[in-house]
Amino acid sequence: MAQLGFYINQSLCSGCKACTVSCKDKNDLDVGINFRRVYEYEEGIYFEQPGKGLVHNIKPFYFSISCNHCTQPKCVPSCPVGAISKDKDNGVVTIDQEICQGTKLCVLACPYGAPQYNKKVFKSDKCDFCIDLQKKGEDPACVASCPMRAIEFGPIEKLREKYGNISQIKGMPSNTITKPNLVITPHREAKL
């Protein structure tokens, strides 16, 4: 099996957060814990038009992100008890809840904010690519729930062949840090 990755079409994302809600529901996540998050970005300015007040030229757009199941994940070596591993077959990075000691070092290490700390159980957890659903032939919850079909998944090489190699846009950490398995079609107003 090949390394799995996500494709995000930022031009299609409407910011509805259905992906966030479906992920929270599927994983029974508490308030404040989000394995998938949607961020809003704005580009543009306001300018004064003589005698007519302020006119805006603002272009908002959205971006959905979760764990990128990176080629060089910073969370894996940060865990002092070895609770985080990267599957050798599909490249999915997971946290073993039986081993996790809740040191939060993975939370600090990940530039994308993927691991989330749960204060109720004193452990960290994160997106596991809905491997349980995939084994049943279903899509990950975030992919299945997106009404705009702005999220896809599959072998990262096939996604790159189909959509290109962009894996970083303005506001994101450098893709050289972890080599994320992510492909993005940026919004036409987004700056790279």
C-alpha cells in the first residue's frame, strides 16, 4: 500500500466546517478538541473614496487542515514513550492510547497543531485517517461530509499526479519541516 495523503481544493471550500463537525462526531471529541480545523484567511484592503466613505476590497477564503501524516513527522521522535508511530504500509501516523503518557511533547513538536491534548484523560490524540472506516470501504468522515467535495484522499503520489505539488500556502509552516503528505489547490486570491 502507498503513503496516504489529503487533497484540499481551497477554491471550493466554503468554510461550512462540516468536515470539523463530522470528525468531532465520529471521534466523540470534547469541546475545544478538533482533529480537523477550518481557518479563514482574508486578503485585501479598505480604501477611502473621496466623499463616499470606505470601500472594501477584501477577499476571504478558507482552508481545512488536519494531520498531514508527514513523511518526516516531528511528533514521532518527540514522544518519549514511543506511543506515536508511522505505519510502514500506508504512512498513517497514529497515537497508541494505551501507551500515551500525556507529556504533550507531540503537541509542541507538530507545526500543524495536529495532536490535540485531552485534559479529561490526560492524553494526546489526533486524526488517524479514519482507518477503521477505510477498512470497511468508506471514506474518512471529513471527506464524506464535505458538501463542496473540497477534500479528497488517496495515495499521495496519485494526488500529486492529478493536482500538482503545492503543499504550502501563506500562513502555513514551511513544508520542508515535515514534508506533509498534502496537496493543495490554492484559492485564486491566496498568496503562496
